[in-house]
Amino acid sequence: MAIDIPEAPNPYLIGYNEPVRDESDFADLEVTGNIPAALQGTYLRNGPNPAFEPVTRYHVFDGDGMVHSVRLDEGRASYRNRYVESQGLLAERRAGRALFGGLSEFRMPPAELLEEAGMMKNTSNTNIVSHAGRLLALMEAGKPTELSWDLETVGEYDYHGALAGPMTAHPKEDPDTGELLFFGYSPFPPYLRYHQVDPAGELTRTVDIDLPAPVMMHDFAVSSRHVVFFDLPAVFDLDAMLSGGVGIRWEPDNGARIGVLDRQDLDAGVRWIPVEPFYVFHFLNAYDEGADGRTVVVEGCRSERLNVNFGDEAMPSTAAGDPVRPSLHRWRIDLEAGSVTDEPLDDRPADFPRVNDRLAGRRTRYGYVGHTRSWADDDVEFDGVTRHDLNAGTSITHVYGEHAVCGEAVFAPDPDADPETAEDAGWLLNFVHDRDTERSSLVILDAQAMEEVARVHIPRRVPFGFHGNWVAE
Ligand SMILES: [Fe+2]
């Protein structure tokens, strides 16, 4: 007798991931505690939020971008959320249904959309950054999407035609020079490009970089002197993708290497140092050691293998039956000797690493990482933030609540403090969802005390998202 086994609901479409479909504005939000007067500005956070029922197997990386923002002004708070209105989403709205596949199940869009919206929808769902007066929503497979300051979509932005190829969702602003440094990777040659944007917002330099194979490179690291790329074996398989399969595979046989570019001598090219394969989605920071500029140190969240499964049954994380969890590591790269050491800093699972960005590229004492309640392949629950004192080798963890699920804690510096002498003077901002009450809040922690100072109650649920930033005014 046949038994009907209902298909398990897609975990990325239920619970704290369940998309919201409205665009709303709420003023004068209820606040528990006191919003610090110095917090004057806007917290912005991007994330995936599919506008239509997916037509193919949905992965959380596929959803349409939606920016949730909370403006803090003289102790009062207001909320706004808007879709990133990509050409692909506009076409889907006209059709009244989803038209694009995703990472787990690629599907060519209708021919008439190829020209208009490209092979993949530029969801711009991963991060939102400001530089040189522009607000850019980012997703690594596409160009930036410019948003107005009231979060309306202006359109794709390519630096007046100067940007060839896509842009990572993790550009780095140098707090000393005001430059924005970033890369873009592509499944088509050149597989990697490095770009520099000057403080006025002009793209002034692009360097094409050779890689043995096209790889998914989510983030990179930048110190005052160096740019560091991690070529790790999450390899693109275009044939598999175009036949509707999984287009990214873990292939340790491709090897792994760390590449260093000298910002003072870009023409010298990338110096590559081979390493044993591992994977990193996010870096905490990088800094130079010693006066000769020959050693660069990088910190980030390292896992043994690629720790995201796009639906491939052969993926090691599934085949081994044991989820692959990242934890905080430090690499010391000796350019003279051509060697790399790898030092684990903590054995707890962690991701979403952040520092006080006013010290990005220099040695930072404090690193903030997401703390997890549980970590399975498709189900990672962050419930707090851990502040590491990397000088002392100690840490403090703040858990937002028994039923809390949170995202990345963003460090908002105290504008009245000198980061050189008071690096941790500031606050950590995070959207926190309560699984019990289904209510969402913006929670503000004092980053020195690691204690909650204010909880802004959002009169709607804010789904889990990716990255955000604080834009002070
Ligand atoms: Fe990311």
C-alpha cells in the first residue's frame, strides 16, 4: 500500500526565514530601555525575501533582496522595508509569477528576459553598503544596485561603465584613505578581477587575476598594505549548472592557495602560496605585522570544507552526515618565506565576524562573531554575539534570549570616542526574532559591557537576513 509522505517544507521558506511581502513604514516605535543619544543614523540590513513562490528548488541565497532599516534619531526609532527592484523581479511582477531558477536548480529565463535581466536574477540580496554618497545593495553574481536614501531602487550601478563584471558583496573601505576596494569573480574568464574606487567614488584601477579554475569566492581580506585572496576549491561546474544541476562543487583536487597583492605595487601581481584545502565565507579583518611589510595576518571563520549544500547529494557535508561548522582562525602569511601558519582561536562554531570598521586593515583587539544555538546543514540558528578580546584570548558571549534567533551584529562606533584608545566604545546592532512570540526587535548592546541597553520593537516580523551596516549622520 502506498503511503503518502508529505514533502518536507523548504526550511528556507518557513519559521524565521519565511518571507514577508509588504513594504511598510512605521514611526515612533516602542522602545524598552534607552537608545543612546550618540546613535544618530540608520541601521540597514539586506536579506533574501522571494516575492513569488519559487518555481524551482529554492536556496536561501536565491531570494529577492529586501532591505530592512531602522532610523535612530534623538532617541526615537522608525522602520522601513523595501524590495530591491531588480529587472528580474520587475519582469516577474509583470508575469505574476517566478521566472528564474536559483543556485540549487538553475533555469534559463524566457528568451525575451535574457537581454533585459540576464541569465540569473541580480537579487542584490546580500549586503548594503554606503560609499562616496551612494547606497549600494550587493550580491556577488551581479553588479551593485543603487538605492536612494529612502530605499527606492535607482537601478544597477557600474561606476559609469568602468566596472567590468560583478562585484563581491564584501567590499572593504579603507578608513584611512577612504578608498573602496573590492573584487568580482566569474565562472567565465577572467575568473577574478580586483578593483579600486577612490574616495570620490571613481573606479580608478582594475587588475585581472588568473586562477586555475573558476571558484566561488565570497569574501577577501584587506590590510593597510596588502590585499589577500583565498582561492579555495568551491569550483563552478557550468555544464552541470546549464543542465539544471548544482553549479558549485567541493573539489579539493583543485588545490587551495592564498594570494597576496601589494597595494603599493599592484603591477607586481599576486604572490600565491599553496595551502591545504579548507573553506572560508567571511573574514574578520587583516593587518600587517613588522615594519618591512612582509608579514600579513588574516582572521576569519574557517571550516574544513564548503559548509553550504546547494542540494547536491554528493556534497561532502551531506555525505559525511556531519555538518561542517566554521570557527574563528588566524592565518599568518610570511611573504619572505612563502609560508602560512593557521592558528585556531576558538573551537565554537561562529560566523558573521565584524570589527570596528574605523580600524579595518589594522590590528584590532576586539572581534565580534555570531554565537549559535545549533548548526546543522540547512538549519543554523544564531542566538547571540561573542566579543573576542584577541589580545587577552578571552571572550564574552551575550545571548539575546531563550527563544531568540538573530543575524549579524553590526558594530556602530561611538562618534565621540577615539577608536585608537577606545576601540570597543560603541554599540552592537542586530535584528532579533523571538520564535515563541514571533516578534522582531532591533536590539542594541553596549559593546564594552556586552549588555542590552535598548530594544526597539518592530511591529512586524523581520525575516532572517544576511549583512548590514550602520550609516551615521
Ligand atoms: Fe557574506
